[in-house]
Amino acid sequence: MSNDIKTQLVVVGAGPGGYSAAFRAADLGLEVTLVEARSTLGGVCLNVGCIPSKALLHVAKVIDDARDMASHGVSFGEPKIDLDKIRSWKDKVVGQLTNGLGGMAKMRKVKVVNGFGKFTGANTLQVGDTKITFEHAIIAAGSEPVALPFIPKDDDRVIDSTGALELKDIPGEMLVLGGGIIGLEMGTVYRALGSKVSVVEFADQLVPAADADLVKAYTKYNSKNFNIMLSTKVTAVEAKKDGLYVTFEGKNAPEKAVRYDKILVAVGRKPNGNLLDATKAGVEVDERGFINVDKQLRTNVKHIHAIGDVIGQPMLAHKAVHEGHVAAEVIAGMKHYFDPRCIPSVAYTDPEMAWTGITEKEAKEQGLKVETATFPWAASGRAIASARTEGFTKLIFDKETHRILGGAIVGINAGEMLGEICLAVEMGADAEDIALTIHAHPTLNESIGLAAEIYEGSITDLP
Ligand code: FAD
């Protein structure tokens, strides 16, 4: 009997972009087939990305908070780390969410096909023995970690983010190669669990895409936690029995090769656009693997859309989800566009760094006239009472209209706080709107209202 499937919409890849698109399309009445190479739904984000990393960061936070409390009169002693238990708790969190998605697909009668899909024509996709004939397709194939050619492969002492999340052991000396969000988040976990962590970054600041002031505050707070080597690159790695010997070059390079027990390579992610024979359907894929789309997420082939990491930066789950919704709605005949004013970015490090909308640097590059207002958390009652005053909240306003264009926060819970700024930017709020909004006291969120009040001139001095 033939396994062949005829479907109105096939979605290739079941990450945040793919499952969101499939579910929205099914809710809008389309007959949907969702193709996924992994055995579970959820893509990188749920299986080996956002969710397992946050479960481990929660562990790190509890350990760090317990240690910090010693100076405020409560001592817990050194934590006893049971790696097997931590790992199985993290896996349980992942399983709960990926199984939940399986149930949601079933409820909507979305047909899930397991296997790696490859286009064979403009309306056909082959998955193993199954030929899928479709009217519309959404490519949501995501991305994978970039590997470096001069770093030994097949050595289990060299890991990427997926390997780091497996948490096989706690290395004594660990090098994080790449000071971006993923490297710093995983470095935070391993440091809290007991590794001595060094971070090497080619650029002159960590998280090069972030607001420079945020990164300055983060770096200052963490100078005691990590050995940070900026403006420096790794030029060679020699694998020896007793460790990995790393040679550096640049401003902060150690003179001699340094020995590490493990290296986490976190130098970015590359799109999977080149792996699925999209060109056989006529879809143009650039040399890096990205697929170009218009504002309705359509590729150069009218009935084939693409969403998520595979269409470009920022490679973030919430961007993929919103794109997935728009693509499904467009296919269902709605006149929708993907045109957000801002896409938030958060590094769930300690302290967290969160920013949205335009940064000061981007405003300068674009010749925009902007003004900023900053509220230092050293003046926040809640931050003082939490013994975490290193943070600040910065708002960026259009100089003429006082309309908010962006914002940046560094400090504990910055990621949770950022939503208010995103809403303000999307709604076109001005400084007065934010200043007149009554924020609960004492909260860290209050700092957003207070920054706007400083800008409006209704606050002239700080305690
Ligand atoms: P993906 O999630 O990459 O899913 C694509 C899926 O398609 C995969 O499951 C793959 O198996 C499947 N696939 C690919 N090709 C085929 C094919 N031909 N046939 C069948 N299946 C195929 N983002 C955030 O917003 N917040 C975070 O906190 C965050 N933390 C992260 C932490 C880590 C360690 C990592 C690695 C990433 C993190 N990200 C985070 C990024 C986030 O995971 C991605 O942006 C998001 O998963 C992209 O979603 P997507 O739908 O485009 O693709």
C-alpha cells in the first residue's frame, strides 16, 4: 500500500516557527502535514535550545543566590551536585513540552510525518518512502551550530551547545569560544556548577549585537566570575592526552598555549536552507543557506513560504513563532504582513541583558536624532533590597517627538521587564505615556516609569 500523502499545506521542520505555522493553519481550516526529522516536535528551541538551557540556568541561579546569601546572614554550605538528577530534571522539562506539542498537533488533526524531507519538484516533497504532494509549503528548517575547521572533530572534549546541554561532566577548566548569548548562558551554568570558565571573543565587547552600555555593566559584574579575553581569537587547538592546548592571538592573548579540559564552540549558527533540495522546487537559497522572503514570508516561488532561523537574523524563537502565524494566515487568504517595530533580544545570563527596538549605535548609524534617559538601579529600592544594584534601565526616545524607539535593561529579571518596553514601542508611546503610567512599588519595573519621568523632567534628583 502506498504511503503517499496529498495535502493542502506541508510544513518542513517542527521548531517554534514550523509548529506555530502548522497549528495556526489548521485552526484556519487548512489540511496540514508537518514533517520533522527529530523524533519529537519543538525543534532546536524545545529540544536543545531555549528550554533545556533555561532549566539549567535555573539551577545555576539557585546555586548563585544561595552562595550570595552568605553575606546577608544565611549560609547553606556548598551545594552537592548530582548531575544525573539535574540531567533527568532538565529532560523531564523538555519532555513535558515536546509531548504537549504532540497532543496539540493531534487535537488539530495535523498529520505528523517523521523523517528528513527533500523537495523533488515545485509541488512534491519526499520523506523516506513517502511522497508528499502539496499545494502550499512552509520551509521552517531552522539552523545548526557553526563548527570551526581548525578545531579537532570527533573529540568529545570539544562540544557545541547541544553537547553542553547534555551535561556529561563538569570540566575543571573550560574555554567558551565565542562570547555571544549562547556561549555566555552555557558558561554561566558550568561556572555555577564548579568549572573555571574562560571566554574568548574576537570582537572588542561580549555579545557584539547588544547595547554597549549593557555589556559594560555585565562585564564589570562578571570580571570575578570569568576570565574574559576580548579582541582575541583562537588560532590552533592541539588535542593531547592530558587536555586541549589552545593557542590564542590578539590583544589579550596569553603568550603560551593554555590547557583546557573542554572547549565549548559557540561561534554562531548557520541556516539549514541548503540541506533540503529547495532549489528543485525553484526556491533560491543563498550560498550561506539563507532563503530570501518578502514581508508575507513568501519565497521567490509564490506558493512556498519560509520562516524562522532559515530566513535570517535575529535567530530567535519568538521571531519564528510570529513569522509562522503570518505565513499560515497569508496562505489561508488573509492580507497579513510581518512588520514588527521591534523584536526583543534577551541574554539570560547573570545579570540578564535585554534590549529591543533601536540601539544608540544603530540610531547614530542611521542618522536619527535620539535622546536617552537612564535610571540606575543603585537608586531602586527593590534592587537594593535584593542586593543586586549593578543594573540600569535605559530608554531611547526620538528627540523631536519624544516617542520611544527602543530600550535596554541590564540586571536581574531584565528579560521579564522588557515586555513593557516592547509594548510601548509597538504602540508608539511617548515618554509622557510611560511616565504617567503608575508602576507598582517597589518593583524593578518601576525603573522604566522612572527613566521616563527623568526624561520628562518630573524627577530631577535620585536618592
Ligand atoms: P528550529 O527550532 O531550528 O527547528 C527546525 C526543525 O526543522 C528542527 O527540528 C530540524 O530537525 C527540522 N528540519 C530541518 N530540516 C528538515 C528537513 N529537511 N526535514 C524535516 N525536518 C527538518 N531563542 C530564543 O528566542 N530564546 C532563547 O532563550 C534561546 N535560547 C537558545 C539556546 C540555545 C542553546 C540555542 C542553540 C538556541 C537558542 N535560541 C533561543 C534560538 C532558537 O532555538 C531558534 O531561534 C529557534 O529554535 C528557531 O526556530 P525555527 O522554527 O526557525 O527552527
